[in-house]
Amino acid sequence: MKQFLIDGNNLLFKIKKLDKLVKKDRQSAREKLAFMIDDYFSAKGNSVIIYFDGYENVQIKVTKAKIIYAENQNADSKIKRQIESSKNPKNLVIVSSDIKDIIDYAKKFGCEILSSEKFSELLTSHFNKSNGDEKLRAGISVSESKKWFNI
């Protein structure tokens, strides 16, 4: 089983609709990203951890993904620590475009790398197929998102 470690802040800026939203309302952008990732992985046998810089503002309730806030560190440090402590880093898939920090580090451990740009394409394609893009474009509220994802 693969475990995906996702640099959430890095990914937010690779999805056009969320990139615009994050500048206005970081919490809503994080929530929408978490719901998109949760939906994407809902039928897959992989585990997924989303890392965000900063502190938890409002708990994001997702069913498949785990969310970790870096608090007084940065998400890159938390991801590196997870890579180091993994019993089998070759089963890790690192989703980031931070070449100098995370990607080069993960490669030393034999982790699989998936760029944030490529993963954003996979997410967006999945989201479009499930008509989620129309709801995102319409600016659905967090409560509507939770209903949509049965949370």
C-alpha cells in the first residue's frame, strides 16, 4: 500500500481556482483542497496525509485523509521527519514541487515523487468528472461542501 504525503500549501497554489481563493480565505481554500483529496482517494487503497504550514484554525473533517499542521515548524520539516521515520520509504509518494528541499531529500530515501502540478491535474480531472468543478466555480460554501462529500 502506498502512502501519499502531500505538501498542502504547495498544492494549493497549483490549482487555479484554489490559488485565487487562498489569497482571500486560506481556511476555505484548505477545506476545499482537503475535500477534493479525500474524494479522490475515497475508493483507493492508499493512505494520505496532507501537511499544512501554520496552526489548525477550524478542524477539517475528512474521512480518508489525515491532516497535519506544522504549527511552529514548516510543513517541509514535518514531511522530512515522516520520510525519516518510515519503515519503508519506497512505499511513500511525495506530492510537492519543492525541488531543493523536499524532493531532493525524498529521492535520497527512494521515495516516489509526484509533482504538485501533475497531481493537481489528476485532482482536477477527477473533480471535473464528478461535476465538482461546477460546484467549485459556483463558490459553494464550506457547509455545502461538507454535504456534497457526505461529511
